[in-house]
Amino acid sequence: MERDLPVVDPLDLPLPEQSDAEKYGVIKAPDSPSMAKAAELFRNLERRVEGSPAEFMLPGGGIAQVLELKAYGEDPSAFDYAMAGLDATDIVPGAAPLKAIFVGLSAKGAKAIKDRVDSLRGEGLEDAQDVWNAQEGQKYKGYYNPSDGQFRMEIDTSEANITREDIKLPTRVSEDDSVRLPDVLKFDDLYDQVPSLKDVKVKQLPLGNQLQGTLAAYDDVTDTIFIPGGFDKLKDDIAKSRLSSLLHEVQHAVQKREGFLQGYSTQRFTSDEFEEAFKEANKRRQAFVTGIGDVAKEAGAKYPSLLAKGFSILDSVRVNPELLEKIVTTNRFSDEGRKLKEEFESFYAQRTKGQENVIPADRALSELRDLADAFDKDLQKMYSVAAEVKPLVKGFREADAEYQPLYEQAQRASQMYMRVPGEVEARTVQRTFEGNKEAGKELVPTARGDFSSEEYFYPLDPEYNIPTRKAQGGGVQSLSPIAKDMYRGYDDVKRGVGSYIPYMK
């Protein structure tokens, strides 16, 4: 490959001996140490989840950027605040004024509530929020969901609780169906309104699913909810989280009974072949990550399992050691720090010219800074370890090149899954249960979700009922054309061929 700059292997260049003052200079202390510490915590969170399914849910970087700037007395830009806002919606459970689960016309009191809502609409109230506000003071309130045009009534989940902490659940393969939802969940109001929910079976979530991060699941074929186990000896916050996950799955059971748009799973946006290929690529990549991490750990590096990417960039880009030392020892928010960043970006653009799938310069610079920080900015030691892991880095780079396109595909599947109406609705149940009641205006349920109805994704799947008529609640026309346009943007993501996969949280 043609290069505009001569290639110099940094491992062959000894670093000049310098005093500590010459080497590290004077780094400005933050105006707010506590804010700088908080920024560091979010930055560490970003590093820890990178490359995992949690990455797009828990980025951390946007919040860290704002905190870092403010810690050193600088004003974040509007873009910085926007990115932090996106992080906050993912990291902080969305608070909503009312905790509720949503049922339909099968509920005993639903018809009367529907008649009231229809009457309000007949009086000229067209906006869904105005209809909702007009029901203030009522125990049960109703609305039409624009995703499918169907009526819903909410039931307050504030009093929902665990029936027994020491419940022993049968396993997934067990023929024992004796444990039913009321044995686990105390929620009399819900059972009074929808008695058939008493028949929902509850079983033990398989260990493999727990290790993969699935907190609960609902099987609509056998009408079974799977949860990790009982609630005995769990800390209060963990027990509350498990209870909210259970309520999430109960909403899926309601969706089946009411004919609402149901949940989905990320696997249904991919093929069986993709899942196997992704698993194998991740396994190969992780083997090199572990090997590199073991060598780095032996040398005393911090976060050894997170350094493979940094070593790969160091090896492939071959950064001038003097430039890298200046970058990692200069306050990045100072004028000199900004100049060095620009110098690196120019250097990086030249070194990666013509290459495919190049990560952005700021991301590469962040990886190199993290790599230096892992060795407490002892670059001599860092380069020494880099020489030792060079053969492993080559293998990592090849495995990573195979893994990254599959990982991005899995991310897109996750992003689509998050926007499926049935999942948005179930997450709304869960998020509002975990949040706290707030004073002030009470939002209509469709405004409490993490995606608006205009952002829903309707899978092109014969088993998923896409609305084809005008939605009664919001006047929204069929969104299937929008869904088709969205799906065309993900041509490399294939839907699963299986007729059934449990709706995973």
C-alpha cells in the first residue's frame, strides 16, 4: 500500500531520557475534582461495555465529555450536550408520573372506560394528551395506542409485589407446570381485571440465557414466563429490578391475550447462520484479547482485558513516539493539547489513507490515551509490552476485521428490536415501575416510552400484525411503508426463519 510518510517502527526508536518535569510538564488541576472524578467513572463505564451488547445502551462517553469540559472550566458545545442527553436516556431509567401496566378490552372495566374516552373524543378532544388530561382523578384511564389503533386501559403497578421470596421454580424442561403467576407476583387488581393471567406459568430461566444478559423471557406458545429464580436473599435494588423485569414479561402476556402488537427478539432480525458466525468470530477475537491481556497484566497494566484495540492501533498506525508522549502528557483541554490533537488527526489521516473500515481519529486517539494510562504513562514499558504481544496483535487484527462487521450487524438488529412497538410498551411498564412518581403533568402512556410512535419499527414478518387502517388514537396512517423504507436500510440484516423465538427482554 502506498504511504505518504516514511514508515518508522516506534519499537526501534529509543525514547530520549528526560526529567519528570520535561517528560510530563505541568498538567492543570481540574477546577472541580469531584466532577472530574465523575467524568472518569463514566469514561470507565464506556470502556468496560465496549464491544458488548450493552454498548449502545450504556455509552457513557457523551456524559463524560460534558463533565470533563466543565471540570476544567470550559463550556460544552450544544453538540456535546446533545450526545450527553442521548446517553442519559439510556443510562438513567426514564422517570414517569405513573406506574402502570396496560390492558385491553378483555379487562372487566375496560368497556366503560372506552365509552368515556370515545365520548371525550366525540366532544372534540382530538389530542391524545388532552383526552388523557380530561380523565384526571379517575382510578382507571384509557387511551388509544397509535401503534395498532387499539384501546388500552392502564392499571397502577405501585402495589405490585412479590408473593413469596423463597419460591422454587421448575426448570424449563420440567413437566411441572404447578407454579403460576400469582404464586410469584402479588397483583390482585390485575388479576381481577384480567383473570386469565392467573394461568400464566412461571419457570426457571436457563443459566445460559442469564450469562448472555437475558433477565427474563416470555414464551407465547406455552404461555410461560422465565425468570432467573426466586427473590430470597436478594438485595432490595436487585429484587426490584427482577420484579420490574417480571412485569415487562407480564405485559407481553397481556399483549398475547389482547391481540396487541407483541414483543420480538434480536435473533428474529438475523438468521441462524448469522448467530453461529457471530458467536465463532467473537470466540476467535476473544482468544487474542485474552492473550494480549495476560501479557499486559503480567507487566502490571490496568484494565488488561481492554487493551487489545489500543495495541492494534499502536502497531498498525506506528505513531511517532515523541508525538504520542506529548499527547498523553499534555492536558487535552489546553491550547497545546488541542494542537496536538489536530497534529495527530492529520498524521492519522495520512497513515490510514485508502484503508477500509478505519475507526475515526478521535476514537483511535482515545484508545491510545487509554493504553498509555493503563501503564501510568510509562511509555517505555508500554512499547516493551507492545513488542512482546506483536504476534498476538496481528492475529487480533485479523479476527477483529472479521468480527466488527458482524458486531455492527448485531447492533443494528438490537436497535430495530428496541423500536418494535410491543417492546417499547413492555419497557415503558418496566421503566416507570423502577422510576419515581413526579409532581406535575401526567403524560399519556405513549409519551412515556423511550421512542415515540413516529419512531416505531414494524418488522416485515407475516407473524407480526402491522396496522393497515387508520389508528383510532392518534390518526396515524399505516406505518408499514415507513417500516419497509427502514428495513431497506438494513439489507444485510436477515430475519430469522424460525416460526417461534421467545420474546427476550
